[in-house]
Amino acid sequence: MDNSKLFRLASFSTGDEGGNPAGVWIGDSLPTSETMQQIAADVGASETAFIAPATGSRRTVRYYSPEVEVSFCGHATIASGIVLGQEDGEGTYRLDRRSRGNRTTQRWSDGGVAALGRHAPGTGR
């Protein structure tokens, strides 16, 4: 966890106000479940995404609220796309969850940055 970074930002916002706050933690490997739970509680947003590099554009992701681990969080996925784009460049990143995958695409548009998230095909959600 020596090379970890924690970001706090808001999805669905075009400025410094409004939107849906989320935490995004990125590191070389995921912390323990207990540590992720504590970080999410410290962030205080409804959810925090925890992302660790895997290979190429694939990442491992887990989502925590301040109280429990959750299976998926849309606005934290969008926030993750923003952070991954800022850290690693514009592109599409596959986020592999425990049960399913989803993708987030980050791109620059009209002088701002945008991210789109979607579940993997066939997930029904």
C-alpha cells in the first residue's frame, strides 16, 4: 500500500458544487477488508471504490460504504473513470469485481473531462 492514493470527488458535477460524492482509492494491491472499511468510513461518502492494478487496462475493484461492502456503485465507477483517466490517460478501463465486470471510459470533451460507466454484457443490471 506504499504507492496508494486516495481521491475525493463528485460524480455528475461540472464544478466544485453538487454532484454525488465518492471516494476512489488506487494502489498496487488491495488492502484488507477491514482497512478498506475504515478508509471508506474516514472518507464519509456513500461509497468508495478501491482499485488495484491487474494487467494492462484491467483493474480489480471493490466498493465499500461507510458501513459495509457493496456489490456495485455507479457513481463511484464514474468517479473511478475520472481518476484513472487523470492518472493513466484517456481510455477504457475494465474494472473486475468479485461477481462481474464493468467498464468505465474516460475522455476529454468541451474543455472538461467525462466518464461513462456500464456493466459487462449479460449482467442484467
